Amino acid sequence: MVSRRRRQRVVTLLISAFFVVSVFHLLSSSSQPRVRFVPNSFDWAQAHEYHPATSIKNLPAGKPKAIPQTQAPRSSFRHPSKADPRREEVLRVFKRSYNAYRQHAWMRDELMPVTGAGKDTFGGWAATLVDTLDTLWILGLKSEFYEAANAIVGMDFSFTPDGAGAVNLFETTIRHLGGLLGAYDLSGEQALLLKAVELGEMLYKAFDTPNRLPGFWLNFEEARKGIQVAGVNDPSASPASLSLEFTRLSQITGDPKFYDAADRVTRFLEAVQGKTKLPGMWPVTLNFQEEEAPGDTFSLGALADSLYEYLPKMHLLLGGLDGTYEKLYRGSMQQVVKHLLYRPMLPDSADVLFLGDVHIPGNKVQRVPEGQHLTCFAGGMFGLGGKLFDIDAHIDIGERLARGCGWAYGQFPTGVMPEIFNLIPCDTIEGCAWDEDKWLKQGDQALNRGWMNARDPRYILRPEAIESIFLLYRMTGKEDLRDLAWDMFQGILRSTETSLAYSAIRDVTATDTTEKEDSMESFWLAETLKYFYLIFSPVDLISLDDYVLNTEAHPFRRPK
């Protein structure tokens, strides 16, 4: 009797198993994936490691902490029943730009928007397409999204199509890895995650150095031979701006090695923060090989910017479980406020702020009131830091910085601000009276009053100004920030439009037709137009309480 019952139970189990398998095959044959993954010809995960990590640090454990709400309450915003027509105009400009890339530069890194050619600037892995992928999703262009996604997952990260055999570690991480992760977090398409893992395995090889800190370039031949070393005078932002992307890859896959790799850079920053010539900040270049920080120039601009940007963002992405990032943020921003922040002397006493640089060739701190379009990101950073760490003064500083960049756009006949510039500074950020004699001696009489120069007068379609204005709008709900954004948008279109798309221009002070540089970097579609679209969209689209945006505006889902 027992054996018969056992036989009946076995038969029942077999029938059930057969039914499950049959249903699985039926579903599999009738529901093909919309994005088909194509593996690399070389598996970077199997490449020999010459300097393997002796231990791997896990992601911080525990339930994410309660973090203050980043966006202003919904009652702070207007909620019109109809779509904002300004958003439709941004969408039109995006479609025009994207279609020009699709027609003239498909699978190339960038479109040349004057001549209609394509060029490769980041290895030849279709930087514009990958960088733009999540923008297509956000803008509701799903057909274009799936066409692009299928092209991207077919790329081979075993070699660089441009033949260089080396890639910029920072740029490939923020644009390509960030683009794949952001698109996956929005769409859930597994093929994008598989391609992100392949790319992550390749980038992970940059950490195969004697001290497990990476160099500026990932050279394939040096990686295969095991002769990579960290740099001795590399931009501080380069290895120090991989943390968001590598951490998110570990969070999604459950493999902590990516987080561990980037965290080693954070521990280096932590170790030297108090030992630099301006304790609290890091110089714009660092000696990663000997793990020292001897430099004498400090800035939130080129070479250093996203190091600081990622401090509050990493606090968010890790759910507040690692207090290191708050400590690094507070220590660095204390010096930024004291030494780099300045208010320009203006005839109307406009309450705006900018960021300069500091040089310390000996023991004397020399403040240089030279601003950069790049530093316009800092408005959003201060706002976020103020929200997260309950520093009201930082929210105020963030808004004044963001408004300063928006104000600067309106100071030039083209309606856009220059790449690098100098304004006559007040002694304090509280302001100062207008001094006509000082202006006549130090100012450029060809520019508006208060300006010393537009040392690099280019505008290259940069996103940092609208980035901070968007973030401060979402943080405060102040409607006039959207009006400021619209004025900026119109200036950009007026001065950069070509017969095909939009181009960097050589001189923002031009009073007639602008000279185009035949360049449309990938961040035009990935960041600039994304931020313009979002500021005119309902506030729950890519809510700052749900996502962390990397330095290329790729949205990573926050842990809850």
C-alpha cells in the first residue's frame, strides 16, 4: 500500500512538473524579449588579475535610514490640468537633435551638427546613444528607446572601435555605465543590465594595480599584461567620481566587488582630507599611486567638480548607512564657503553668488574670482546637502548660486554664459556698494558692468546651470525658477541652432551671428535637454525622493 501511494505521488509530481515546463516553453515561445542581449567576444570577468583584492568590503548592511524629503511638498507646486507648452517645445528640440544624430551619426560617439558627419571621442561606443537612452524613456519615446537599446546591447566592449585600445575610465563610467544602469532602473530590461555587467567587469580591471587605485586611462594591453599603475598627478574627480555607478551596480547585482573598488578611493579621500594645503578640500590633482595630496590649487570646477557632487549623492544612494559622506561633505564645504564663494560687485546689488578658485603656492591663501560654467552644478549640490544634513544656510547658498548662473545667461547678447569668466568680487558674500572707479580700472568696458572678462567665451551646450535651477525648483517649488529656465532655453536656441541640430559656439559676446564649433557633445541630449524637459514636467516625473541623478543625469533608483 505504501509503495503504491509513493508511486502515485511521484506520478503526480511528474505531471505537475511537466505542466510547469510546458507553460514555461509556451510563454517563452510566444513572448520574446524586446531587447536581445549579445555578449562580448571577450569575457572580461575571466581576465587574469595580477593584484587581486585580499578582501572585499560588503555594502553597508541594514535598513536605509529615514532621510529628509528632498523635494518640496506637493502643495508648493502648481498642478495645471494641461501640459506646459514649454515642455512640448523642449521635446521638439530634442527630437530634432536626436533625429539628426540618428540620420547622420548613428553608432558614432557624436554628431557634428554643422557638417552632418559623425566623430568618435570616447572609444567609438556610441556615446551619444548610450548617454541618451534613459532620456528617450523619460520623454516617452519608447519606439526610439527600443531601437537604441537593441543597438547598444549588440556593442562589443572587448575592443575600442576607434582602434585606440584605451578608454577614459571616468567618462566611460559616467556616460556608458551610468547610461546603461539608468535605462535599466527605468525600464527593467534585463539585457541592459547584462550589458552593464559586461562593461562593469571591463572597468573593474582598471583597479588591478598594486594599491588597488586606478589610473586615468584603462589601457587594454597594460591590463592584460598586469602593468597598470595608479596616476601620480591625476584629476581628483576622475577616480573619485566612480562611486555612484559602481555602488549601484553592486546594489542591483548583489556582487560587492564593484562597491569595494570605488570605496577604496573614498577611504583614500578620507585619509588625506585633513592633510592638504587647504584642510577639508582636495587639490584638483592627486597622487593616487603614493596616496598623497600635495597640490596647491583648489576648485569646484574642472578636474575636481564631481568629486564634491557625489558626496551627498552617495549618502542618498547608500540610504544614509555610511556617515563618511556627510563628514567629507561638511568638512569640504566649510572651506568652500570660507574661501571659494564670492558675491560680485554689481550696480543693482543683485543677490547672486559664484565660485572661484584658491591657490596656495606657499602658506598664503590666494583667492581667484574666476568662475566656470562647470561650477554651476554646485547650486544643486549645496541645496541637496542642505536638505539631507539640515543645513538651512546651504539651501540658501545653493539657490543664490543657481540664480547667479541663470543671471549670467542674461548678461550676454547671445543669451548664454561663457565657459570661463571673471567678475569683480565683493569682500564678503553679504555684498558691497558699487564702485565706479574700480569698475573702470578692472572691468572690461565691452561687457556689462561688473564683468572683468569672458576669458573663455565659448558655450558648448553645457547642462550645469539648468541642472541646478531644476534641482532648486524641485527643492523649493519657486515658480519663477521655471521662468528663468525658459529665458535660458530661448537664448540657447537662438545662439546655437544649425540647419541640422544645435552646436557649441565660439563666442557668447557676439552681437551678430554666432560662429559654430561643429560639436554637439552627448550631454546635450543626456543632460541639458533632459533637465529642461523635467523642469516643465509634473514634479513626480523622476522625483528626487525616488532617484539619485549621476553627473550625467542618469537616474539611479534610491533604496527604500
